[in-house]
Amino acid sequence: MILIDYPEKSQWQELLKRPVMNTESLFGTVQGIIDRVKAGGDEAVLQYEMQFDKVSLSALAVSSEEFDEAENLIDEELKAAIRLAAGNISAFHAAQRFVGKKVETQPGVTCWQKAVPIEKVGLYIPGGTAPLFSTVLMLAVPACIAGCREIVLCTPPGKDGKVHPAVLFAARVAGVQRVFKAGGVQAIAAMAYGTESIPKVYKIFGPGNQYVTAAKQLVSLRDVAIDMPAGPSEVEVLADATANPVFVAADLLSQAEHGVDSQAVLITTSKELQQAVKDEVERQLDLLPRKEIAARSLANSKLIVVKDMEEAVEMTNAYAPEHLIVETENYMAVAEQIVNAGSVFLGTLTPESAGDYASGTNHTLPTNGYAKAYSGVSLDSFIRKMTFQEIKPEGLCKIGPAIEVMAANESLDGHKNAVSVRLNAVRRDK
């Protein structure tokens, strides 16, 4: 880890840079795969599964027998944990239901909004070094609560041609019935354009490697919506001298083990804490099974000391972390000053892991500084808000003349006329 003491503000931009993920350089290769899947359907997906995931499949869809088999392979302790997490995620997201109300902007002019679920959504769950069954819950639970009519889940199979049993069990608990064995670019392309087996969807959700990210970017240009721009995962701990260095080190390492391009940052007002955390990270690192991954990630990670909490907060808002842990004496007061973060964890007993799994908040969050402009996944991610309006004669008489004037001044006489003919009719009927 890199130790940085009292940096000048002019240095902040440079030292807060993320590891570079240049997806643009992959666009040519990725577009080629997309085009082939678009043209070749299931056959192309199956060929790419053989090429990239090294597995020969006879079918892409997961059968009901495979769902049952997966459930029997999961021990009861994990089942209980998944059900608890699903319940908390459901409770939090159900509370986000939109309740629209009719507004009379003028007498006789009524406007309102209605929440409508996105009919068809695609969920991508990466394979890789760890089965992300928690991400199944984070995406599928709100999709079901929103009322999405068709929920499609794609995930790469293992070398045995089967989807990890915990992923299938989580899908069943969340209410997803259509799961397909497809990973990487070919999965994104299949959901974007449809194949004989995999339905076309209207919006794609879920994390992935740089190839998946590039694929989502490309299909979103004209053919399908995506959840948000995505990059490597990251955490910042904002701490003062009261913080527990054991806890802080554990939080940094929990992020570092995600992947070699993950970033963990400490911003603190205490030089003593900086050193204590460094020592503790080195001690705990040796105990991690994913030590090699975490160690490579820590090369991108920084322990920064600043002069006071005001500067710490300012730097945090400039960084806009995906995950922010505030471990300070007056953490609620500090939290009030945070305006740029994906998800915030408050106090000594609130690790990022809680949000990753079971507290109820969503762990699909904006990375790479996008927290300045994007929200994490929520119930709103799976719905659209349509507006309605109704104008009665009294209302048309009140706003019609203003519309006529505005339309005429924009030289849109057709717009003006659509109002004028109605106003004339209303006046005749009086």
C-alpha cells in the first residue's frame, strides 16, 4: 500500500485516480462476438461457451431438474443465510414503491405519474473466481417486486456444464425461473438481441469483467438499456484517531480480495492510525486464502493522511467512492456532509460486507467516480414513470392562450392550431 501524507489539493486528482480499464481497446473484438451471436443465435453462443468457458453444452437453459439438484446440494446453513438476506433485501426495496398523486396545476388541468415495470429484464451474474449468488438476490429481488413480467438470468457454467448450485438456489428464492448457461460477451449479446433459447430483453443489469463491460456499452448505444457504467470495485474508509485499525484493515482487505484491479483507500486525520492500519493489513493479508489477489489489488491502494476532517470530507466527495465506510467519533455529523458515494456504512460495527450480503441495501453501485451522477440499483431501476394529463374545458381556457402564444413564438403553427381548434369548440359550446 502507498502511504501519502498531507497532499496538496493540486495533487488530489492524480493520487485519487483509479486503475485504468480501457474498454475502448476491446470494442473491435467484442463487436465481432456480438455480431456473430446476433446472426447465429444459440449455435454461436454454444460455440463461444466451448471457446471461452471450455465447456460443451447440449442446451443453454437450466432445467427444473437442475434447480432441484442444486437445492439438494446446498447445506441448510447457507440456505438459511440466503433466505435471511433475501428477506432483508425485499423489505428494503419494497419500501421504495412509488406512490403517485394527482396534481391540479390549474383548475381543470390534472397531471400525474404512474410507475410501470420494465417488461423484460436481463440479469448477468459473473462466474470467475467466486460464485456471486449474492448478486442474484440484489438484482432479482427488486425485479420481482417491481413486477417485471420476464426476468432472464445468464451466468457461465462450470467445467462440468452446470451452474453453481448457490446461484440457482438464490435464483429460486428470489423468484427467477429462467436461467441460462451463458457467460461473457455472448451472454450480453444473447440478451440484447435474443436467440432461439434466450429471450431479448429491454434492459441488462449486472457486473462483469472488462469484456462484459465493453459489451454492455456497445449494445446500449442503440439496442438495449443498461443499469450503469461499471468498473472495478472500490472502497474508501474515512476515519479519525478513534477508529479501530483492526476493523479498518479488515474492511480494506475485504475489498482488495474482489479482484486485482480493485482499489481500497483510507483517508484519515491520524498519522498514528495510518501506520497502525498498514501494519494490520500486512498481518491480516497473510491469513487470507485469496492473498495473491488481495496483494496485487493493494498495489493500487493508498493510505492518505490529511490535516483535518473538513479536508477529509472534501477529498472523499472528490473521490466519490462506490463504498464508503465512515468510522469517526461523530460519524452521523460527518455523514451529513457526504454528497458523492454509492453506499455509506456508518460506525465501527457496519462493515461493507453487510451491504454486500444481508443488511438489505443493494450492492450494485456506481464505480469509477460515477457516484457523482449515478445512483445504485434500486426498485426505480426496474420501473419507468409514465406521465398522464387530463384537461377539462375550464383548464383549456386557462392555459390554451399561453400555449398558443408560446407555439407561435417558436414558429410551430401546427402546435398552436391543435389548441386553437379545441378552444374554438369549447367557446362555441358555452
